[in-house]
Amino acid sequence: MSVTVVATPTIQPTQTTSYTVSAGVVRSNPAQAVVDQSVLTVVPPAVCAINLPTLTVSPTSMSAQYPNPVTYAVTLTNNDSDACTTSTFSLSSNTLLNGVTTFEVSSAVTSPGLSIAPGGSATTTIVATPITLPAQSRAYIITAGASRAGQPGAAQGAVEFTVVPPSTNPPPTAVSTVQISVLGNRGSVAVSPLGLKCKDNCTITLNEAEWQTLTLQAVPSGQSCVQAIRGCEAGGGNSCTLTAGVSYEI
């Protein structure tokens, strides 16, 4: 035969405490008694300890040419004890210039609300976008903060963002060439308004912004005359408007 002894703590201890629980059986005829005992250890319930989270932003410094944006990685860790429940944190970002809030660069958190269990981490991003064109390279501070309702203070982080003005170097000029051949040994070809003269064969290199305005002019010598300007589609007589990529014979 067996019976069950139920031991129930009635006072909450401030620390882990051990008790001795005993049970006995007696009878009167013949007079006998049996006693046994066991140890009961009572542990106080776990208490939720609320702590500020840890926030990190990386990389610590970036640069970009206006108006290109950059993206920073944000990691938030919940430092509460295991007895706590999942918490939702609010994230925000700001841009500083010489310690003062500025709107020359916008900074936005991709996920402004993160729910994280105790001991866990979550990630999001901050996108920093230049709004104002700087006259020269300018360094800004991008700040990040994470807070929780009902908890004073906030986790904070800061990184640097340098905005570089676009390059002022002009793009390379596209060029075309015109081949000019003078048949015979008399006369020449004038190219205006460049003031060039071709007496035999010559090649003219022109940028694409100029060639449409140039004109070939056949200049006879002595008793010679101009028979034709081969390859010319515009103009007449002994003149022709140049076209890129075409060969001309006079």
C-alpha cells in the first residue's frame, strides 16, 4: 500500500531554502512506528529585470556622391532577463551638421518598430539620402536611437556620412572624321569656318557639336573647274555641307 505526501510552500523565500519533509506510520498492537524523511528545496520565483537594449550601426563611416543614397545596418539586442516577455522597441534616426539637426540629408529607418524576445537581436537599416547639393565635400553625423514605452532612456548610436559634390569634369567629346580627296593637281578645298585648305588628301577630325556647321568649298586654280563633289548630299555647285563619317572626292 502506498500513500502520497503533498508538501506545499506557504511562504515565498527571498532566496533558495531547503526544508526537511518527514512522514511516519504507527500501529498500537504490537506498538511499532516507522518514520522516513526527504529534503524539499524551495526556489523563489524568477524576477523580470528590465535593461536598456544595445544598439549598433555599421559601417562607422561612408561617403557618396550627391545625390546617391547610402545604407547603414542597424542591430538591436534585447538585454532583459529570461523571465521577461517579448518587447517592442521604437527606432528613429536623425542627421546632424556641427551638432545641429539639419535637413540637408534625410535619414530614415526602414523598420521603425522591432519586437524582440529577451536575449534576442533583430536588424534593420537606415537609408541616408543627400537632399542639398554641397559646394564641397561635407561630413554629417547620422544618429540612431531605440526606446521602449514605459522605460526611461534610449539606446543610441552614431555614424559619419560624407557627401561629395558631383565631378565638374566635362564628359569626353565624341568625334567624327571626314576624308577629303582632291583629284588632279590643281585647286584646293577650303573648309569653313575653320580656315583649313586641302590641296591633296586630308583628314579632318571634328567633334559632333561642330561638323554640322562646316562647309566644303572647292577652289579651282587657273583654267581648272569643279566637275563634282562626290558624296555630297546637301549643297550645290562647288560647296557642300559636311556630314560625319562620309568620304568626299573633288
